Amino acid sequence: MVERGETTLKLGSADQGHKAVLDSLLLPIRGVEGGEMSGLPAYFVNKRMFACIHGDGVGIRLPAPVAANLQFSNQNVFPFQPKGMPSTREWVQLNHENSADYSNDMDIFTASIEFVKAARK
């Protein structure tokens, strides 16, 4: 369990491993903050979410063409469906069994951060 003020997030073992790795990779980046959105551990830049942990994977926001290309070119990328609901074309989910493998996706996380920074408010 992770406590955030009055909010307590219940995380499964995969979620806890993913969160520990993502915290170490993303939180040192200038402007990135951790938090939660709709009960999911999430990462924000300019107060806008660019990634969140969901189940055994990480949802990430990218330009729609980039997201579509990743789904066709990477066997670990799937449509992001938080809590079974379809999301927009800008969201995909990266699934890795081994949490440490997210360190190989830093170019994807960096692209997401830049995309969300540049998005209109």
C-alpha cells in the first residue's frame, strides 16, 4: 500500500514493482511529479498526466500516430483500457513482466513527457 495524504492506494505486487522502478526513472526528471488519478498511481508534467500504472502495465500518452506505430511494431504495447474502458488513440499500455524492463523504454517516456508539455491546456 502507498499512502498519499488522505488517499491510500492498494497496489498488487506487479504494481509495486512497476511503481518503484518508474519512481526511480521518472521522478528525477525536472518537472515530473508523482500522484494518483482515478485511484491509479500516475505521473504528471505541468499538472497533466502522461503515464499511469494500471494492472500489469503502464498507460502512456503519446501522439496518436506514434501510439499506433508502437502497437504494430512492439509486442509489449497494447491499447490502454483502464478498468476495461476504451481510452483515446493517444494512450497505449506498455506491459513488461519484469519491472526493470521499463528502463529500456526511456525514449518512449521522454517522448510522452515532451508531448504532454507541448499540448494545449
